Amino acid sequence: MMRTVYCMAKHDMPNENFTTIMDLQRRNGVPELQNSNNHIYKHHSKVTEMQDAIAEMIREKQKDDIKQSPYIGVIVDETVNINVDKKLIIYLRIINDRKPKSVFLTNITVPNTIKDVLQNYEIDVKKVVGLGSDGASVMTGRENGVGKKLKDLNSYLIHIHCCAHRVALASNDASKQSNKITDYKKNINSIYRYFEHSANRHSRLKTLNQILNNDDVLSLKLTCSTRWLSLHKAVKGIYTNWPAICMVLEEDAVTNATADGLCRLVNSYTFIAITCLLMDILPILDRLSLIFQKENVIISTIKPVVSSSIEEFENLKDNLGPHEKQFSDELDASGSYKNRVPTSIQKPAFNVERIRFINHLISSLTLRFPNEDLSVLNSLDILLNPIHYPTDISIRQYGNAQLEVICEHFSEILNIVELKAEFSQMKTVIRASGADNLLSACNLLLSDMKELFPQFAKLAAIVLVIPITSVPAERGFSCQNRIKSKLRSR
């Protein structure tokens, strides 16, 4: 019975389903439920009591895990629930069994301060070395921001603007710089609404795709500024449905002015060219965003994945991507694309806009991920990540400049004399150990080498708990919205 109650809570099931589920288990022959004399708490109000008891046990175990963690990272995000109540959700990054782990702490009203919450949960603010947020002004404000207030209590705290948010903002910044891209996003939403609001049009679109033997067709999607990957899905929907969309709009254009306008739009060279351009650009941004949405992404990930994405964009400036190349080759060979002739061909003008948009993407990513903003994180990566270590005798001098950065930043919690004394031997031992990345090196320092290099073991713990993304908080809000839905809040 307790497992059933736990499962219901885990899967966001309403308590009133308890009686039905228990009856189903009895009918399925669960031995403990066959004896009619067994006392079963059937009323759903009892489920709340049992879930509260289970939750209390989980909280006690979690409190112990938090106390055992040498350092802590805090992840915060703000939202409004279905009742239009402002909520601040708080997750923690802790070390559990020598591995980083994200745990839910609480969901509070905004007027409560994080300092008060930490005190209520008996968490020493001096253990908090990192703060991850979405970069909103309430978090980053220079005078009254959450990060500023925590940094007043703890000078070595590192405030990180969520990397997944940065990617989304860089993409939005670049699109706002291009009127054609801005108009394109509005236009594909208009196309979506034209078909979504009519079952007849939707059915005809599906039928035409079947006639055209289009097996790769995807449904049309609406772009959404709060959904990081929505634009790519919307563009893929347009790309895979394009021939059928043109045919439906041509049929409707005779009697429908909206269809006539959309028909002219989707057949234009610029619309097709932008669709193909975005089909080559957006997968790069999506991969970057998905990497930063992983549960245990750490600081060593930031620089290489951002740099490699920028290199891919630089390459696209000089070389057409696969979708653009197919469009260009077909158009040059036959004057048509997918058996349709584009209108208003303005190749030179589009090429200028194309290069400008890619340049804006590159500059936006560079601006959102400045090296100086990540100097402490980069220094930690250089010191502890064996992938950067030189293979010759020069390792003795390697990392000395970055060590000074770390000594200055964490002087309150590290023994600087011991840290410098450990550095030379630590590099040699880590390189010889076979550890090939930052995570494996940190795990080694927190286990077998903890007593040999105690100061670097502390640094390893700091590296693992610094939150470079606030995605756990985003997932927490998604869970909140599934539970506190319109149907449950009447």
C-alpha cells in the first residue's frame, strides 16, 4: 500500500485514484489484499497522511545528504503558477557519494529571502560556493539582486547565468537584428494558425503529403519564446510540409484573401531560402542548448562546446549547409525547387542578409559567453582537467597563473600555502592516473587522493557543485504545472 501511495506521488496522480488502484490490485490477485478482514485506508484523505509521512522520511535523508556535502550550489528560478502567485523554486547541487547531485529544496513565495530559507534548513551560507539563475533582474540586480545579497554574505560565491538561457537569448538577440528573420517567425505562426483552425485544411494537407509520398512529414508547430527548441520544430514542420502547403494555399487563394497572401509568401525565394538556412543553423543551436540542459553538465563543457558552435557558424559563412546547398543546386540546375518555381528571386540581397544574420549569431554567442566573465571557472578547468595538461616536462610551470586566480578568489576557504605546495605533485599524479577528463579527475581527488591532496579535494568538490545551468528549476516548474493544473485548481 505504501509503495502504491509513493508511486502515485511520483507520477503526479490525484489522491482520489487511490481507491480505484487498490481495488485493481485486489482484482489482480495481490495476496495481502485478498483477506477482507485486512484494514485498508480507502479514503483519499488518508493518502495525504501517508504521503506526508513518506515525504518526511525523504526530507530527513536529504537533510543528512546536504550536511555531508562539503560545499553546495544553489539553483533558483522564479515563475507564476496557475493562481498567478509568484513563486521562487530552489534546488541544491550537492556532493553525494563523490558525485554531483541536484536535489529539490523548496518552493516559496518571492518575498521570502534565500538567506532565510537556508537558515530554516540549517544550511551554512559559507558552504554555498555557486548560484545558478536565469539571469533575470531580480537575480542579477546590482543593488538588490539575489546574487548580490548572497555575495555580501559570501564573497567567494560564483553567480552563474544559466548557460541554456544564454544560448536562447543569443539566438533571440540575433533574430531581432534581422527584420527578415523576425518577419519569418511571424509568418510561420500565421501558416500554423491557418491550418490549425480548420480540420478540413489539416486533412487536405495530410492527404496531399500522402499523394506526394512524403514520408518524412512532421506536424506544423507554433513558435514559443519560452520554449528553447520550439523554433527548430516549427521550421522543420514548414520544411517537410512545404510542397503540400503550397498546393493547399493555391487552391484556397481563389476565394480566400488570407490564403492568397500566404501563398505568395511561401512561394517566394526569400521564404524558401530562410527556411533552408534555418534548417542548417538551428540544429547547431539545439545541440548547444541540449548539452547545457543535461543534469550533470560541469564547467569544462562550456568553453569547448561554445567555441565549436561558433566555428560551425564561421564555416557556414563561406560554405552552404546541406539544406541550403540542395536548394541552390536544384534552383541552378532546373530553375525550380521540389518541382516548384520560386518567385521574386533576389539572390544577392539574400546573401548579404544571410551573412549578416550569421555574424549576429556569432557576436551574440561571444557576448553571452565572455571569457572574462568565466575567468574563475576557466581557471578551475585548467588546473583540474587533465585533458589540458602538457605531456612534457613543462607541466611544472603549467597552470601557475590560473592557480593565483583561484588562490585570490577562494582565499577564505582554502589554505593557500598548502594548495600551492600540493599543486606540482597533484598535476603529475593526476596525469599518471589515467584520468582523462575533469569529472574523473574530481572523482579521483574526492576518493583515493583526498588525504594526499586535501586542498585540491576541496576544489574538486567546488567544481562539481557549481551550477552552470538552472534547468533543474525549469523542470521543477514543469512538475508544478502538471500538478497544479486548471482542472485541479477550480
